[in-house]
Amino acid sequence: MTVLMMTAQPSTYKPFHPSYEEMIFQAICSLKRRNGSSSTAIAKFIVRHYGGLPNNFRKILLLRLKELVACEKLVRVKNSFKLPSR
């Protein structure tokens, strides 16, 4: 008896939106809030301006926000995020 194995095809999915980092920076700059923008406000901006987002978009967004804070590209002030002052 022979078993045929199906090989997985490489994914050719390419998102129709820029990287999460670019979308987050665009949202924060466009919202222009003095004390920073909340993750909810950033998510709403991204959903409104970009299409083709995956179903788990908000989870990915929160992970990317944490990573950007960890590498000091964003500053977290209470529950808001803003660009570091230079």
C-alpha cells in the first residue's frame, strides 16, 4: 500500500497594507494626541484607513505595540502610546 503525501505549498499571501510598525506610527502621528494614543484609538484608525487585515488583527497589534515599547521606538504613558521625544 502506498501513501501519497501532499506537500504544503509555500504561502504566497501578501498583505495589502504596510507593516504594522508603519501603520502604528502613521496612526499616532495622525491622531496628534498630546498624551499619546490608546491602543483602541490606534486600532480604529488602522481599520478605517487600511484594508485586508487578518481576523486576529488586534492581537497582532497589541504584540507589536509591546515590541515597539521594548525596543524604545514608542513610549507607554499609562494606557497610551506616543513617540519618544528627541
